Amino acid sequence: MKFILFSNSQKPDALKISEEIKYFLEGKGHSVITEDRNHPLHDSPGDIDFCLSVGGDGTILEFFHRYPAIEAPLLGINRGNLGFMADIPLDDLYPSLEALLKGAYTIDDHLMLEYNSRNGDSPYAVNDIVIHRGSCTNLIELKIHVDGKYFNTFRADGVILSTPTGSTAYSLAAGGPLLSQGLKAMVLTPISPHTISNRPIVFLPKNELHIEYISSFEGVEVSKDGMKQFALKPKESLTIKPSQRTFKIVNLERRDEYLTLRTKLGWSGTLSKT
């Protein structure tokens, strides 16, 4: 098999761990390409069987947006803070790699968002697309249609359009719900809305949202996955919908989505006695 291995060089031990993973896989007869910020990838994306990430979720997102043509499933080794996508702890690294090589896994197809991109930029987002007032000091107004029908006009700091994967990120911090990773849905979460009755709403995968910026203030920003940004001018709009393309995550049979949630979010509920 052919792997691409990338790491966050800002993490003290990430490069060392990557070298050890490369040695381990090559020792079992597999091909490993290493990639980092200083050594771009030149191989054909279609030749890669699996992506391995050493870092956090931000490392995964950065790699995806640098190489959006790579569609190989990904396994994330967590050297970040939370790490919902990068959920393999270091103490389970080699048993997890052994399970991967033995085929003890499934591939989860995580929903992504797609929008009408500009300047030839990749139109996909793994976590979320955010329209925010940016440097503007006023609340902004966003007029939203769903499948051509008027939905609402939000007067707020902005709105977040999130996937289930991204529901544990900015959307959660803004009061949005947690969505199970298996759902095919997207959630719209207002950011500090002026009207307290405005609440997050979950849309079906067939829904398409047309969001028009109707205020006259400059400085409004659009970002995807917290890293790619461009300005949105008055009267300009975005069309956002669930994509036909999915983000593929390796799901090892030894891992548990709910254990990850309890651990990463610090839940402390007690077990009932029977």
C-alpha cells in the first residue's frame, strides 16, 4: 500500500513520531511519502491508498486545503488539543496501525459543504463556512433563502454553516447542536443574533441555501474551515449546499465516537446503578 504521511512541525514531537511511523510501515513493505510545509507533495493523488496525519484537526484541515485533489481516506494521530478527527491517542498508535494493515476498519463518508467559489479556489469545506462581520463594528444583515423560498433575515455578527464534523467546532462554541457524524445534514448557527428567538436550525442534505449580504458596511469576511478567507461586499451572495463529495475518515473497530465525545468535551456524567 501507499501512504502519505504529514505532520504539524509546530508540535515538538510530531516530526519524530512521523519518522517512527514511516520506519514502521516501510519495515512491513509499504511505501510512505512524507509531506510537510517545507516539502510539497509531487506524487499523483490517485496513487495514494491512505493519508496519515500527526497533529490535530487543524493539521488535517490545512493538508486538505493544500491538496484538495487527494481523496484517500485519512487516519489522524492526535498531537493537538481536542482532536475529533485526529482521535488516535499516541499510546494506541501502533495497535491502530496494525489494525489498519489487517483491514480491521471501515470508511466513514463525512458530509462536506460546497459553495460557489471564486477565482478557481476549491469550493469545499470539511467543518464549516462562516460569514462574519470581520472588521465591521456593526451587526450585519444576512437574507437567506432555502431552495428558492425566503427563510429569514438574520441581524447578527454573522452565521455559521456547519457539517456534522464541524458541529464540535465553532458552531458548538456559538450555541449550535452536536450532530452525530453519521448524519447527512448541515446546521445554520447564528453568531450573537440581535433577536434571541433566532436559534440554530438543521437542514436536510437536499437543501440549498442562498445567503445575501444586504447591509451597506464593508469588511465582512467569509471563511471556510477557519483558514481560507475572502471579502463579501454589499448585495453579494453565496450559495451553500451539502456536497456530493465526502471527506473519508478511517473508522477503526477499536475506536468509539461517543468515547471520543466524552473524553474531548470533558463530560463527567455518572453511570446509574442497576
